[in-house]
Amino acid sequence: MRITLTNVCTVALLATASIGSLSAAESSTDAERIARLEARLLQLEARLSETEQETKEVKVLASSAAATGGNASILGNQATFDILANSAWRNLRWTQEEQWAGIRPGITEEQVVEFLGHPPRSVKSMKPRVDKVFYYETSIRDRSSSMRGKISFKKGIVIDVQKPAFNVQKSAQ
């Protein structure tokens, strides 16, 4: 085969076409890989969120025990024992029925925190009529025996209150 301008152009055209098809195949596998990585990232973020929530609950419980002068024990202190016994939430202000008496629509977010303490979980709402929601709950995972209350805010003012079912909780104890 002689080296001519047409032969060189033909070889160059074939090389360009084969490289283009290889890069197209690589980009489709890259897209699949990126999709798998994004799905994995979402799973890891959800696990991290759950772990952070558990850590926050433990910190709140430990600080409330330290403030009340928790008793020392083999386990370290009363808060540690309560956490292990799954009853540490009983020492929090918001679990007392009388603390919820002042919670009603029209009061401010600061007043809610003053009555009940900081919520174990709060989220910004996607609903247009609600800006933020405070969740006061003993456990996110255990729906059967957990105690939960919910307060919705619009511009820092309470617009809706769902108090915990204290009568159900008392009968369970």
C-alpha cells in the first residue's frame, strides 16, 4: 500500500471514529458509575444523619444529668445507666406534661425553647405555610413506645401544636 493523501486521510478518519466510539462507551460507563456513587452518597448521608441525631440525644441527656447532679455509679453516672436502660428521655423537660401547658399558637420560638428546652430534632419545612418544625421525640426508630410532640412555626411564631400523648405514656409505665 502506497502512502498517498487519500490513504492518510482514510486512516486518520478511521482512527478518529474508533477513538470517538471508545470515548462514548467510556462516558456511558462513567455515567453509570456516577449514578452508583450518588446513590451510595445518599445512603451514607442518611446514616450520618441518624448517627448525628443519636449523638445529639446522648449529649443532651448527659448534660441534663450533669446539670441535675446525676448520681455516680459503676457505669459512670446516672445518665449512662438511663441511656443503657433506654429511659434517659424521662429526665428531659419536654417529657413533663406541665411544661406543655404554656405551648399554644401565637407564642414565639424562644418561648417554646424556654418552656421545653431545645428540641431533639428540628427541620426547615418545604411547605409554604410552615417555615420550621420542632420535633420533641424520645426515639425516631421506635414508633410503638415512643413519646412525640410536634410544633410548627411561621416567621418564628407557633402556628400548630401537637402535644405528646401523656395519658398513653402514663398507662405504659
